[in-house]
Amino acid sequence: MNEVLDLFRKTGALLHGHFILRSGLHSREFFQCAILLQHAGIAARVCGLLADKLRGFEYDAVISPAVGGIVVGQEVARHLDTRHIFVEKDGQGGLVMRRFEIKPGERFIVAEDVVTRGGRVQETIDIVRKLGGVVVAAGAIVDRSGGNLPDFGCPFVSLVQMTPEIIIAQQADEVGSDLTTLRRELIRLVLFDTELNNLIAKSSPRGNGAIRYLGCQTDLGWMRSLHGALRAQFMFKYTLRPEEL
């Protein structure tokens, strides 16, 4: 849906670079839904669109996986005028139900922010069924699976469907190594110069410090450009030997 994609772009929530997804895949795009959904009006609009796609199912409640799905689930439930519960991380890489009860036969919609392989959605569905509930449908803001989701045993809907460019393993290793080296040298330059530190910090879209900003940056092209510009500008001040990096 073009409207939703436009909102991702306008809020800076559609990132480009090199990302390792929760699924283990490496991608050149990343949907940062937390950045999108921090704006209450946008969250209401986007989740309202998702709720409209789910409204036709017979449901008793909405459930979502922590952490990313909680805001989506709460907003979808608000639009559907029903209750919302969530499953949370168990500290070992899985999900667990801790705070809520599911009644036998209770009908649920599963709401998530972004789905790539569907692992969190499937885990949530399995928990509901194990506790005696029924999952009537599942929905996400973004489906970036390229049509490769598992059979959830219920209908699945989304607002945005994309097949992202996936970086193959060899490329990922090469890019990852290059990024690590560049990031290390850029952080060293920042540590040496307060003026440079402040300059980069001002570039951070969320007001993070320069070191944190560089540590999170995964756009290799951007890193190379910045590195070249800084080394040209500051070479007369700093000469870094390879063993110092």
C-alpha cells in the first residue's frame, strides 16, 4: 500500500544499508516500525488500516508477540473494540505467556509489525492453541517474505508486501568485515576530536551521540564516503597505523 510505504519513508523508518534480520537473513532494507509507530497519529492510522482488513473475522481478542508487535496489537484491538494481550520473550530466544489467561475456545487475531519468515507469528499461534484458544487470522503491517511464509493454519493479511533484496552469505561476510573496519576507524577519529564528535552527533536523526550513531550505522556506501572525507580533512592531524584500528 503506497500510503503506508510513504509514511515509512517520511518518518525515516525505512532504512537502507546492510542489516542482519531476526530471521538470520541479511538484507539491504530494514523496516524500523518503532520509528514509525512513535507518532501516535500515524500509529492510529496505519493500525486502523490493518484492523479494517481483520474486521470481518469472528474474534474475541487480539494477541501479539513482544516487543515489536505490542503497539500494533494494542492499536488494532482499539480499532476493533476488543481486548489485547501479548506473549513475551522467555530469555532463551522463544516466547512465553506470563501475564494473561486464555479461555478454552477463545478466538484470537494475531497482530505483528513485520514478518519475514513468520517465526514469531507461528510461535504465538502455537501458544494460543496449546492453551486452548483458537486463532482465526493473523495480520502484519509489513510482509517482507516474498510469499515464502509457512502455512499458519489461518488467513494472513498485511498492508505492505515486499520481496527485499537479500544479500547472499559471501557478500554478507565481505560487507560485514568491511563495515567493522570502517566503523572502528571512524570511532577512533571521533574519539580524537571533540569538534568532529559534535558534528557527527548532530547528524543523528534521533539525537544519539556520535559513537552510538556510528555503531548503529550499517550503510556501507555512507560509511565509505564519510571515511574518505574525514581522512582527507584530518590526515594532517591524525595518522593511524593499521595496528591502531
